[in-house]
Amino acid sequence: MIGPGLRGALHVSGCTSDAGKSTVVVGLCRLLARNGVSVAPFKAQNMALNSYVTRTGDEIGRAQGVQALAAGLDPTAAMNPILVKPTTDRASQVVVMGQPIGVMTAAEYHEHKPRLRSLVLEALADLRSQHDVVLLEGAGSPTEINLLAHDIVNLRLAVEGGMRAIVVGDIDRGGVFAHLYGTVALLPPELRATVGGFLINCFRGDPALLGDGTAQLEAACGVPTLGVLPMLDGLWLDGEDSVALGRPIPSAGPPRADPLEVVAVRLPRLSNYTDLDALALEPGVSVRYVADAASIGRPDLVVIPGSKETVRDLAWLRANGIDEAIAASGADVLGICAGYQLLGDTITDDVESASGTVAGLGWLPGVTTTFGSEKVLRQHDGADASGYQIHHGRVTGPVDAGWVPLDDGDEGTVRPDGRVRGTTLHGLFEHDAFRRRFLVDLADRRGTGFAPADVVFAEARTARFDTIADALEAHLDLDALGELINEGCLV
């Protein structure tokens, strides 16, 4: 059963990327925590440009940060000891225990990976010593047969940790039985033995339509299906990567007349785009992402978000005429982190792109950015605003007192006409009072009748956690799941 006394670990794998692993771990974290179990999430290696800064100034994958919140915990570096942040198609910044250790090509990282195995196992052991249950999330598919020899995140970790695993398949994609069967069939025997159950995700309609498909699947490969989760329409969680951008973020209420339209530029190396989630939750705000000049239109606000490659994304913006389209739209403009940097006069970058000094858009006069080798990772709190910083670029220039008021000093720049703003802080709009104040100010300048709703972001996020937990509770064989977790108990 799921409740006090449950102790052990479980690995959650998936047939593919975006099969629902992160969502299932969120729901299980919430479900176990609601039932009095001390539970923590863990992902040995995460490849993502959406990240979370802990209270101690460590950077981890956004998904693990959210899973920790679902479990009622403060996120820590041990929950995601390795974070790989792509910078180009062939290289990535590697973050180990919350701090960057350098940029590596794929070949260099695979050579370095065996040295990280002991660190991963130590982080996992530390979490298991502190909590009743640890839920491990895999990466991509556990059956990437070309990568199994150096696997430190999927089922080889389950073998070394002495735990069982479940495999999640997304039936909405089609071919779920083949995906589940093939995942197990291609595994070597020692990894195949860890798989104790399947979970079918995103089913639409009457489960009776599956017929005896799950029984046939078990007969074919010996693995039972523990549950069939329905499609949870309107579900929103902080996305791990840009795959999630194709899904609309549901509002916290019915749409209102005279809404505010927000356009966010989908940069090629877009990072921490979850900054816009809290805006999209407002019933009177629509948010859409665009990647070409023709789609800009005439919105009320254009947001230029974060990027892992500021100078290259600035060049892309210009080459595609998006800067000109933004200027012609008449919209207010907000730059966040990298977006703030490219709004200034110059960017000097000998760290990220090695481009030297390049001209910015010049829409925030007096603002300049110089990249440093040390990454800034910090949370900031205040009664009127809060957020977190993740950047190499140090921005200098006029600071507008009162634009982003924090306990440790004002932050950000506003052009004298109020139409262009910049800030280094991610997560600003999750602060309810700041978000409402920003939207009222925007509406006043745009001449709309918009008024913010009484949306509380933290409550909206928790409600999503509970929605997933409720679905798991209703559709999953919890007795069988508990047995699998107990089989991974420490000895």
C-alpha cells in the first residue's frame, strides 16, 4: 500500500522522450507525500535548457525542481547531480552538483562520463538515507542500445541501486504496445529483469476499448500493465524542454473581454521559457510563441526571453527581421536575462560565443553586458518582487528604482518612455503582487480595460500536482506499485 511504512526506490523510465516520465514522477511525489511518505525525486543526468536555482545557489533541471516542490521539499543539487545544457548541436555546458565545470563536445562528455558514476551513486545514496522513498526518472528511452555501455541515468542505475522499474508509454502517439514490447525486448537480460510494470499514459476515451491488449502484452513479454492514465486535458506543468511549447497553457479562469496579448520570441536556444507560464495563467492574458517576423502582429507586449547563446540568437533575430517587426508592432518590450542583454548598446562575450564585442539592439540606452567565466546563480526575495538569476553576462547601466524592488536592492532598467524594460531575474511573474502590478501598468499604457484576476500562482501549481496525483490514485494498481518500491528497499 501507499502510506507510512513504505520504503525503497523506484525507477521511472519511458519508451521515448516526452512519454510522461516527469509528469508521473510529479504525481507520485505528490501522492506519496499526501499519504505521509517522505519522498524525493532524482534524475542522475538531465539534458535541458530550463533550469531551477536552489536556495543554496545550485542549478538543477527544472523538472526535478518542480518534482521536489510536489513532494513538499526544497530542491537540492543531489536531486539532479548532472545537468547538460546544449550550447550548439555538438557541445554543451556541463553542470555538476549545481555548478558548471565547462563546455564539452558530445565525445568529450562521453569520455568524462565514467568519472561521474561514483558522484551519481553518492548523491543517490545520500537522498535514500534521508527519505523513505526515492523516485528516479530516466532520460529518453532506456533502450538506446548504442549508449548502454556508458549509461548513468537509466536502468543500469536501477541495477546498481537494487531497485525495480516501470516503463511509461504514451498511447496518444500511437503504437504504444509495440513501443512497450520493443523497449523490453531490446534490453539485455540484467536490465530487462528490473522492469516490473508498464504504465500507459494519455489514453482518450473508454479504457474498455483496449480490450485484452494489456493481457496480450503481458503474455508476450511477461510484464504486467499497472494502470492506464487518461489524457489530462488542460494539464500544465513547468516544461523540461521546448517540446512542451507546442501545448497551450490553460488559464486559471474563463477568458475575458479586451484581453492583453503577449508574444514571446521563440529563440533557437531558448531557455527558461517557463517565465511566461504565470502570465498565461491569467484569464485576461493570451501568450503565444513566434519564430518569424510575420507572426509578430500587433500585440500589447513582446517578451524576448532567456537564451543559452545570447550573441548567436541576437544574430538570428536580426537575420530574420524579427527586430524590425517588433519595432514596427508598436508593442511594449520586455527582455528577460539574455533578452535584457541584447536590448542594450553592446555585448562583450569572450566566454559563451567568443564573439568579442557586438552591437546590441540599442533599445535600452546605456545598458552594456560583459560575460564573465563564473556563472551567477542566485535566488532573490522581496515583499514586492522575487526571482532567480542564471547567467554569465554581467549587465551594467541605469537601474530604475522601483521597477523590480528586492530586499537586496533594485534591479533592472526601464527606458524613460516606459515602453522597453529589462531584467536579469527569471520567475518574476510567479510573484503574484508583482505580476498584477506589471499587468495593470501595461494595460494603462495600452489603453485596455484589463484587470488582473485573483490568481495565486503557487496554488495553481499545487492544484496541478493534485490533479496528477488524483489520476494516479484512481487508475494505478497502488498495491503492485508499493510492492515494486519495497523491493528496492535498502539492505
